Amino acid sequence: MAKKNSSDYIDVRALLRKYISKWYYFVVSVLVCGMLGFVYCRMNPEEYAVRANLLIQQDSMNPLANFGGLEQLFGANGYVDDEIFVISSHSLYREVAKELQVNKTHYVRDGFLKSHLAYPEFPIDVVAPSVADTLRTTVVFKIKVNEAGKADITAKAKRHTIAKIKDVTLPAVVKTIYGDFTVDKTAVFPKGEEVSTRIIFTGYDRAAELLAKDITVDIPSRKSNVITLAFDTHNSDYGRAILNAILVNYNERGIIEKNQQGEKTALFLKDRIDLLAHDLNLAESDIQRYKENNRIIDVVAEATYQTEKKGRVEAELLAAETNLEIIKMTRDFLADSVNAYDMVPLNVSNPEVQEGIKGYNELVMRRESLRRNAKPQNYALRQLDKQIEMMRANIQSSLAKAYDGASIQLNELRKEKSGADNKLSNIPTHEREYLNMKRRQEVKQQLYLFLLQRQEETAMLLANSVPKGMVIDEAFTLTEPLGLSMKWILVICFFIGLCVPPVGMYIYQLLRDKVESREDIEKALTAPILGEMCLDASGRSLVVADRDSSSSNELFRLLRSNLQFMLSGKADKVVLLTSTQSGEGKTFIAINLAASLSLLEGKRVLLVGMDIRKPQVANYLGIPDSPGLTSYLSQPDMSVESIISAVPGFSSFDVIVAGPIPPNPSELLASGKIDSLFTELRKRYDYIIVDSAPVGMVSDTFTVNRIADAVIYVTRINHSSLSDLKFIENIYEEKRLRNMSVVVNGTKVKRGYGYGYGNGSHERK
């Protein structure tokens, strides 16, 4: 026989009936989930988003923009990616933590499972200035002050109690292995009230690490120079104070760095100006002495024309010598190892050299900015050093070429001037010497004025120094809190509570191994279901009685009626009962089914205990277990009448008990004496109920299957496994047992088993 076709459709009504029958699961689940949601909301207050925006300015109007790339020294054209590293640096966060004292976090208890982050005011504080600089762990203080002002203080570190004092008056000193901490009240401490607070005390370095984890610094758009700082916190005042302090410290640091670079430039200019002033004084003194010694006067009239002619040549010669001197000074500046990573402040007229110096100053500026926030072994810093060295070498090479070119130009101008001088042969030699001295004095004077101008510009920038970062938005708090509100959390918990029982039942259905209902058996088996038997709480083995309308009796009557349909022939009398394993109620059903059949008018019924390995019939009926079937089979001279006993309380119900447990049960059941015995018993009785051994444990039932007209296979709810049903189905498909049907034992009592009429004297719960 083919297996039953299982429907692909879900029986929604059956599911609803099942869920309604388990309504208490839903109630408990909703209550538990709602309670968990409420506890979560109490323990996790609303979190707010605090934001701040900072613009890194690009200063294209710097008055030093034309001074050899010196504008980079004063912070123009900031590099936003580098500035993100600066603004989120550990040193800056450490300064903020020290300034605001946020290495101490105060949580004040407000009620059951509820506390809040107190800032800027809190009732109790812990003070230990010297400890915070070196502390490498976290110390948690739990402080409870009663209405009388007495405090209990517990200090823990690394989950271990390091100090505990009780009933002290504040201020109190708590001595620990990390140092002495002073616990004291603040100005806002509520007098006469009970206060419970938890203070988390960390070192400044640890506080900086925590800020780095909590604060996000990012560029919202790569096309802009804006940096956004984001901080999600339970206290918006706390978040705004920290972000504003970060902005202030960042800008102050930028100003200090700019001033340091400007001061170095100003010092360099001062040294050069002092040196040129000394040289200029010497040149002017030499001219004065030369005039006094040689009594030089103006050029005679006849030399006027030649003097004017060579004026143009001398002007060009002066410019060439000035340019050559600047190139020489720049070359000497770069060659000096003291100035290895300083800005080149001199402006060379050569465009190639000027462009190289500008790029060199940009690299030096980037290195200076990165050096203040990175370690000497930093990869980026080392790469910049290599680039600066290569750029310096290139500039020196270009300067050498420019110097050679300027020297050639100067020589050519000197030759041209020499030709002009030859034409002035009538001019006195002393006058020519005077002009040379005058020209040298003018060169030094031009350089002196040039450096004086740069010195004034540097002083002006130092006096008006502004930070790179322009604060677009000071720290502000978004109106709506982050996450879900308590209302929505409870709604979600309500729906989760409704979903948990069905999911749990479904998972249980997937993982279960035991049969839970008659429907499970009907889905798994193609064998006919003869009937079912409900749980009986009477504690008696023989529950069938005449004129009893209890649920058990009604079910046994129904089982009896169905069995009579199966035994359609007159010769069909022997019914064999078996199961997969012990404990499924096989013997109980065999006894009561036989008793129910015996109540039929004019019917004689015999119960045979053929479970000779583990006999239970005698115990259930309370009769002697010997002599029995095994005695009859093993003793040739024993008669059938000697092993048949009447069941007390019944007039037409007899029993043959199993008897003593034999050493060779299989051989006894296979003997021909069994066949002759049942041939004789068929003549005497109308129904013969055989209690056989479980087929899942021994093969005895298959051995005696030859004498049966029908086989009742007993299963039991919450006892038989799903693998047992597969075993039963295989037996049925292979037809290893005759005329097999199934009885479901252990079902729950349902309304309708008893019809409610009759005296119902034996009805049980």
C-alpha cells in the first residue's frame, strides 16, 4: 500500500487552534519581552547626537605668497587629511581630558535600574590630581550616602575590590594600591537626601583613548575642506563641552605652531640684517675715508657724455651682482646642515629655482605639521624626509647652474663696463675706484632694505596670526534622540513576544523526537488506526467494568467495535498485541480489551500472556504467575485446563499467564505445541487476546505471528519516537504482521468520550 499523500497546504485553522490552546505561552512571552524591553529602557537612557563643523581655510591672500613659497610656513593651503590626524591626535584628546576633567565619569542613580550621566554638576567627586597622570587602569567607585550623611565607599579595579570603607563622613580618603583618592561632596550635594553614585576614574591617557573611540572625525565631502566631529552621548551638555574644547585646543595648537615657524624666520632675518648693517657701515666708512684721503670731486664736464653712456651697463651690472649674491646666500643657507628642515626665505629671480624653492617649502611645512603628531619612526615622516633631501639636492643643483649663469652674465657686463671705462681713460683712476666702492655699498644697501621689508611683514603676520580652522558650527545637539523611543521599544517587544511562541513551537517541532498527537501517527503511517486510549488517572490496571461510562470505558468499547469489524470471518478469533518497546501500554490495553470483549453477551474471552521474557499480565491482574504458558510448553504431561485461570469479577473472562521465565524462550515459541494449543483454544473461546513481546526488542512476535488472525500495534503519545513510526511503517508495508492495525495510547481526555448519561459512577478526571 502506498503512503498517504501529504498536503502541501498549511492548515491555518489547525495552527490557530493549536496557538489558542497554548494561549498562556503567548501571555508569558509578551509579559517577559515587555519586561525585558522596560528594563532595557531603564538601563539605557536616550542617546543624543552632538555635532560640530570646522573649515580648514585656504589662505591665498598671504602677503608672503611671492616670497619663495614662504606662505606655506604660515599655514596657508592646509592639508585636510593631515588635519584630521591632528584634530584626533592622542595628545590633543589628552589635553581636553585634563582640561575638562573628563577622566572622571559620574553616574547618579535616579531610581530602580535607572541612572544618568551627570555633567557639569554632580553631587560627589573623587579627587586625585597626581594619580591621573600615571594611572594605567580604571578604578570604579561606588558611593552611597544615607540621609544622615554617612557614606559607604567601595573601590574596584580589574573586577577586584581594592578598598572598602563604611559609615564614614565625607570628605574621606580612600587608600589604594594606585594611590590615595579623596571622596568629597560638591556644592550641589542635596543635604538630607540619600545619594547613590558610581564614579569611573581613569588616567588622562586612558580617557584620551576612550574619547578617540567615541568621537568620529571625518570629511563629509571630498570636494570640500570641512571637517565634521560627531559624538553620540547620553548627556548633550557633556558632548558639547568636549567637542568645543577640541576645537579650541586644535586652533590654539595651530596658532602656536605658526608662531614657532614665524619666530624662526624672524630670527633668521634679524641675523642677516645685523650682518648686512655691519657690512654697510664698513662700506660707507671706506667711501668716506677714500674721499677724504684722495679728495675726490665730481667728474669733469668732458667725461659727462661717457659717464651717462655707461649708466645703463652699471645698472644691469648692479642687478646681476645682486642676483648673484642672493643665489650665493641661498646656496650657503641650503648647504648649512643647521637649516636642514627650515624654510628657504630668499627669493631667487631664476623661475626654475623659485619654483623648486616653493615646492621645497611646501614639503618642509607638511613635515613640520606631521612631526608634531607622529613618532620619529613614522613611515609618512620618513618618506617626507627622503623627498625633502631629494628636493634640496635638486635645488642645490639648480642653484649651481643659476650661479654659473649669473657669473657668466656678470662677467659679460663687466667686460662691457671695462670697454666703457677704456673710453673714459681721461677720468682719474681714483674716481673709478670711488665708483666701485660706491657700487658695492649700493648692493649691500639694496639687500639691507629688502630684508628689512621682509622682517616687517613677518612681524605683522605674527601679530595677526589666525588659526587654520574656522569654526562653522560650534557643538550642537540634534533635536531627535538616537535610536527608538521607549514606546516603540515596547511595541517591538510586544510583537516579538507574539512571535516567540510560534517560532519556539516550530523549532521544537523540528527538534522533537517523540510523538505528540494522533495526527502525527496518522501522517506517518498508512496502517489503519483501530482506535485510541486516553490517559487514565485511576491507578488501576483493569479499568473496564460493566455499566461504567467513563472515558476509558467508552474508548475500549469503541476499540472493541472496530476490532469486531476487522475480525469479519467466523474463524478469526486470535488477536495479537505488540509494540515497539516496553512502556507503551501494550499489556494494559490487552487486559482491558479482553475484559471489554468479555462483557458482550454469550462471548467467552481468553487472555494469553506470551511475553515470556518480561511477563506482566499476572502482576496486573493480581493472580499467581505459575503454572503458565511456559510450564505447559516445557512439560509434556501438563493439560490445558491446568494453566487456565478465571479473572476475578468476570464470568466469561479467563487468562493464561506467561509462567516462569524460561532459558530458551525463542525455542519454546517456535515449537509445534503452540499451534496445537491455539487449535484447542479456538474451539473453547470466541476471542483470544495475546499479549506478545515488543517487536523492536526481540523477534518473538514475528515467531508467533502464524497463530494470529489480526495484530494490534500499540503506540503511545510522548513515548513512541518518530523513528519507531518509520519502523512500524516498514513492518506494515512488508506485511510482516497479519491484518495489522494501530492503537494510539496516552491521548488526552476529550469531551465526547463519555456521553453524559448513565450513572457515571466510575468517571475519573
